[in-house]
Amino acid sequence: MRIDDPRITVNVTELAAALAKTDDAALIELFLRELLTPAETAAVAARWALVKALKEKKTQRAIAKDLGLSLCKITRGSRELKRPNSAFQRMLDIAAETDPEGGASEVGAVNPTADR
């Protein structure tokens, strides 16, 4: 599918609605690992680690070194996090609600479960 294909919006919207209907984190993780290739899983995990690192006020250069991401991706993430009603911030808040320590899991933490 090309990035301008209207089916992208239809499918992403449908997927988001399905994910929103479950509170089973293990099912969602399994689904994502089955849906995505190992490289895609790593890319998504790196983007989430990026958002958490930005929230922790880590420098862009430190994030780039730690996660192996380009400064362009980090700048984009920073810009998205600063937007009013940022979905990034809302998801960080949701993650913090589910963590008894009051924050998202450790930045860059890796789940030892191997990709399938």
C-alpha cells in the first residue's frame, strides 16, 4: 500500500478501535509481535522509548546515541510531544496510570520475549 492510499486510514482506524476494546495487554503484545516483523517491532519499540526519553528531558543527542535514532526522528517526536492535546502525552499519562511506580517502564528496556 502506498502512503496516500485511503485504505490506510480505514484500516488504522479499525485497528485502533479493536485495540481500544480490550484491556488485555498480553493479547495486544502478542498481536503486535505477530503482526509486525522483528524489525518493525524494534522500530515501534524505539519510537516509544524515544517518547519516554523526551518526557524524561533527555537530550536529543543522548537519545540518538542510546537508541540509534536520527536527530530528525527525535525532533519530530519532540515536536509531537509539545503539541496541545498531544497523543504522545496522553499515552504517557495512560502508561503512568498502569504503573504503580507512577511512570512508564524504563526507557530502552527490552522485553526478553523473542519475536516470532
